[in-house]
Amino acid sequence: MRSADAVLTPMGLRVGRRRMPVEVGRGGLTANKREGDGATPRGRWRITALLYRADRVRPPAPWALPIGPGDLWSDDPADPAYNTWVRAPHPFGHERLHRPDGLYDIVLTTDWNWPDAVPGRGSAIFVHCRRGPGRPTAGCLALRRADLAWLATRMPPGASIWVP
């Protein structure tokens, strides 16, 4: 494992010697991810981008991309742009990246079911801010904001997260 790589363990997300509390999907871990199942997919994810809310936080790393009110992520298996970053207006199902609750103030996007997405295999598998201890995600990994900001400086594009 490279020093920039991370692994999910029963004790949290481990990067080198550092362990951080992490939340997973409400459906637990799965080897058979499906859209809407609430499960976190097992496997090796590669980091593809770092997004942030420029109106709330400073760029966590020089390569970070700002998100604004028109930024969305397609989660509709019928959408030709399924599991990609899209802009409003968007006629297919999607989720807003510019959220009022702060969960996506810092987001590491992953290559789960990307770039050649299989419809229904799962979308928007990110590493983002958590709601709080014991509050699961819809399939992502979620960290405390301070831990996520720390991780964002150490996980460049191509770095991996292993979810066994």
C-alpha cells in the first residue's frame, strides 16, 4: 500500500498510521452494488476528482474544483450521462452537489462504475463529510470534516481506497 492509499478497516479508514472514524452505507458493504440499495461497494476505488463548496471552504488542495448551485450528479440509469457530473437544467434524475447541509462541502469522487458506467450498477460513490457518528450514508464513505480535509491533501487523482 502506498502512503497515499487508504483502506477501510473495522477500526475506521486507515491511511498510513492514521485511523479516522468513518460511516458506510445504510445497506452495509456489498460485492453486488445496485442503484438505490444504500450499500457501499466493496473493491478498490481510485480517486478521480476533488470538489469543494467555494462559498464555504477554501480549496483543500491545488487541484480541487469548485462546485456551485448548477452542479449536479446524474443518478438516473436511463440517463446517457449516468454517474457523471452534469449541469442544471438536467432532464434526468440527479442529486445536487451544492447541498444546503454541508455533506458535499468537500468531496472526493471515485471511479466506482466510471468512466463507462453500467446503468443501475451504482452512482455517486464519493468520500464526503459525515452527518455524525452512527449516521450512515446512501453508499459512500463519510468522514469528519477535519479528517476529510486532511485526507484531501494526501489523496491525489489515482490514489486508491480499498474497501474489502
